Amino acid sequence: MGHREDLLEGAKKCLVEKGFGRTTARDIVNASGANLASIGYHYGSKDALLAQAFIALAEEWGDAFSPDVTGEGGSLERFRSVWEGILSQQQRSAPMWAASMEVALNRDQMPELGDMLASSESEGRRGLISLFTGIPEEDLSADDLRTLGAVYQALLTGVMLQWKFDPATAATAADLTEGMRRLAASASAPPPRTP
């Protein structure tokens, strides 16, 4: 590997171990074996390198994530199997979740990274909808992304926070599925009569 690749690997390691805010250029140099000047030469800045490292980690996680999805698209069985797949990877994906949260919560201090995450939002929503519904990504409309994608994304973000705060009480796939079943039942129930 050359300095560019070494730096990227070192930055990925630092992101996993320290996150964005606590990673210094010297940390990356120590983890990579490269020299400090090579960060500017190859990436322009530490933040640009960390952004590339985050993208690489996200791609690696996405490529490795292939849940054993069962059930018809949109069914509770499929809903549960997708969550089982996501949560079975929770420990491995926790650094990605933490880094995403760090960027979202500190967007003002990391505008470049925040913009990068925001620009990838529709791709993430597209993938989530396809996972849960079985609809091919290319068949999804902008309306699907704005509505259904937003719901799945909100669920995923909420579950990420639960696991980050207290894994012992975080929702399981069974909890989420039962909650979704109850939501669907209450949404389709006739409104209560008023006296």
C-alpha cells in the first residue's frame, strides 16, 4: 500500500476508535505510519480524509450487510427479519452509527461532513425501502423516498440511539415488529364514537 491508502486505513481505524471530534491528524499519522505532510498532499485536509474514511467505512458496512430476509415485501415477517439482520450487526456497525450521530449532532462544526451525509440521505432511504418492501430501488419514486423512506429512516435512527444509550433496554426485532403491528391495527381501527 502507498501513503494514500495507509492514511485512509489509519483514518478508518481512528474513526472507529475515537470518532470524528477526538481524532487528530497526529492520531491518523500514528495509526497509518505515514507522515503529517502526506495528509495535505493526498487529501487536502484532515477533515477531507476523515470524510473519505467515513464513506469507505459506510461502503464496507453496506457491502458486508446482507440480511437473510424472509417474508413477502411489506409483511410483518419481512419487517422482523430485516430488523433481526440489522440488530445482529449492531456491534460491528456501532462505530458507523456513532460517527453518523456525531456528524448530525455537530453539523455546525463539521459542515462538509454534514453536507456529505445529507447528500447521501436519498440513497440510504432508497436502500431501506427496498429492504423492507422488496421493491427494487430503481422502481421507487421521489414521493416514496420523501414519505416511506423518512419513516424507515426515523425508525433506524431511533433504534440506533436506543442501542447507543442503553443496549440492555433497546428495542429488539420482536419489540419493533409487535409495535408496528399495533400501530397498523390502531391506524386501521374505526375512530372512537363520541357521546
